[in-house]
Amino acid sequence: MKHSFLDKYSDKDSLIHRLDPRTKLVAALVFIALVVLLPHASWLTYSLYFTVVAALIIISRVPVTYIFLRSLVIVPFVLMVALFIPFFKEGVEAFSFNIFSWHLSVTYEGLETLGSVMAKAWLSILFLIVLTSTTTFSNILKALESLKIPRVLVMIMSFMYRYIFVLTDEVMRMKQARDSRNFGSGGKRLWQIKTVGNMIGTLFIRSYERGERVYASMVARGFDGHSRTLDRLCFKPADVYFVIALGTSLTLITLLNLLY
Amino acid sequence: MHIPDGFLSTATVATTYVISAGGIGNAVRLANKNLGEKHIPMMGILAAFIFAAQMLNFPVAGGTSGHFLGAALVAILLGPWAAVLIMAVVLTGQCFIFQDGGILALGANIFNMGIVGGFSAYYIYKGLSAVLGDSNRSKLISGFAASWASVLLASIACAIELAVSGTSPLSVALPAMAGVHAIIGVGEGLITVAVVSLVMATRSDLLKLQRI
């Protein structure tokens, strides 16, 4: 039960941490939607949006290096799309190269698409990281529920969250047992895959049996498909100020973008 | 294959959200009908199982490692709608816990890995094992083919979404994505086979669960 990689820093305290999770979730959705709607190559607007996220990161007091490293999760996808860029044929050629008899040219249009997509993806993920590292997962679930996500789905997600820790502990134990039997340092690849497959199979059987036991004990305690919780979400004056501040800056940026 | 925000156009985001929301709605309805309130803890724990299973890495080639994806296994053992429901929950968790995949791209990710992945795996498995007969061997062969194809088809759906959004041309994105995932799919297929054969040997009753 020491898996701090799950919602790290969400237990700290700052102005952003204290906001109502609903405020933060809606703010994230609005921000990301605005960023995604922007046309390609609006570099000035991108940098203004970046200032907004940067301000939020500073106020939230989550370490900047942590947020930066987390945001690198999009890199593999960006690289894969970047590989396609040389094949954009339309547009003005920026530079070209030959691989054997294969003529590849990189156009300005291609580079512009890549740059814009990268900027948008990065801005979106930064805001998402601010949201998730200042809000605990259970509060995000409460926010999702008040945004009319079906209750059953939220309950399933809260069960998932609860049992991630238990099953991760189980996997760690299995991994330790496997590695202490020399898994990493030899054996054919097919044998290694078979070992992992057997571990996952064992984990599946144990998870399924656990699910049956959990359900039986829930029924024994009167579970009827509903959960009753003390809902303690409240919209405070701080949320109003936050909404006004963020709303004003986003509106100004949008207006500026429309004017130029 | 988790698409981040910013790669998809508004029209693609809206379309995939509508399809995925409809799919999840139907999955919840069917799970409720067939399993009653039992599906709530069961689906939650199996989603946590997918999370935990994805932590087991295995070496692939040249220092890289791969991990299990899971949609095909869940579809084979529990049925396509269960796969949609479980993968939707897993992907939402990955989005909010690891920022793996964006919020607005969540609809597309659920569509690719849950709906396309789950349904293709289930029907290929069902079709092939009907053709090959009811032996354990035919179940394993169908399991391999179903998992391989489900990874491949999910990646093709992803390439099409990127092309429709104007991010990358289909003529390049499609072969590149399909090529990479045809290799990843082999690992997924082998693991699914190992899992199914273990379940067959130890708890073969779990292979005959009611599928939804």
C-alpha cells in the first residue's frame, strides 16, 4: 500500500487544491476544448494559453520538474505522428532528402501541422496534470457524478480505484517471486512471455474469485445496487474568484485571437 | 495507442464521444440485466485487474519492453459488452491517473480499444472456434488470432481518426500504425494464449461464464 505514483501531490495544500473538484474539472474541460478548437499555427494564442497554465502550476505549488516529466507521456505518440510529416506532399518545400531512390520532402505545411498539434497536446496535458495532481481520484469521481456521468459507472470506477492498490500489491509480490528465480537474465523469449501469461492468468483467477467474495460480503451487509455517501462537495467564494479570473483571461485570449 | 488531446478535430471528438457513450450505456444496461447488482464490484475489480496486469512488462527486442493490453482477453472470457464496460473504466482511470490519453480524446480511445478491440476479438474468437471445432487447441489458436486482430484493428481505427482529423495522411498513417501494431499484436496474442491455457488447466469453468 505504498503506491505513491497514483495521484501524487493531490494531498498537498494550495489555493488550487482547495477548490471544488467540479470547478477544476469543468475548467479543465473548457480550457482543453478551447485549445483543441484553435486553428493551426496560432502561435501567439498558444503562448498566452501557456501563460495561464504556467500561472496555475505556480499557484498549485506542484513541483515544476514533476509536471514536466509527467507531460512527456505524450512523446511516443508525438514521435509517431512526426514520422508521417515528411510524406505531406502539398505545400512549399522546406528541405528534402533522398533515401536510396526515394525522394522525401518536408513541407512548411507539414511542419506547421506537427508544431501546432504538439503545442495543443502539450497545453492540454499540462492542464490535465494540474487537475489530477491537485485533486484526489475520489474527488474527481464525485465531480464526474455531479456532471451527470451515470452513477453505476462512477461506482464501478470507485471499485476499480479501491482494488488497484490491492492487486498492485499482489502483482509486486508475484514479480518479486519471479525475479528472484532469475527471470530477467536468461531463458528464451517465448518462455518469458509464457511466464508473464501464467502470472496474468493467476491474477485473473484470483481477481475473479475476489470479486465473488467481495460481492457476497456486500450482499451480506445489505447492498442493493446503490451507494449512499456523505456528499461534502461545496462551492466556496474561492471557486467564484477562480472562475472569474480564469474566465476573464480565457475570454480575453479568445477575443484577441478573433481580432487578429 | 492512447491518443492525447489536440490530435483530433472537433468533429472526430464529438462523433467518437457519441458512439462510445451509446456503447457504454448499452453495456451498463446489459451487465445490469445479466449480472444484477453483482456487476458493480465485479467489473470494478476486473478493471483493476487490467491495470495491475499492465504493470507486468516483458522484454521485446532491442531493450524495449511490451505489456499486455487486455481488451481481447476480457472479450473472450466475459463477452464484448463486458470488454466495452471494463475498457471504458480502465481508460478513464488511465486518463485521470496517468494522463495517458486526453479527456477529449477519451471517446476515441474507448471506441478504438474498447468497442473495436472488444467486438473484433469476440467475434473472431467465436467464428474461428466454431470453424475449428471444440477442442482446447482450436480455442488457443482462435484466441491468438482474435487478440492479434483486435490490436491491429484498433490501431487502424486510430489511424483513420488521425487522418479524418487532418493530422496525418491516411496513406502513410495506416500502413505505419498497422505495421507497428501487427508486431505488438503477436505479443498480445501469445500472452492471451498463455492466460487462456492456464485458466483452462486450473479453472476451466471460468471459460464457460455467461458472456455479455
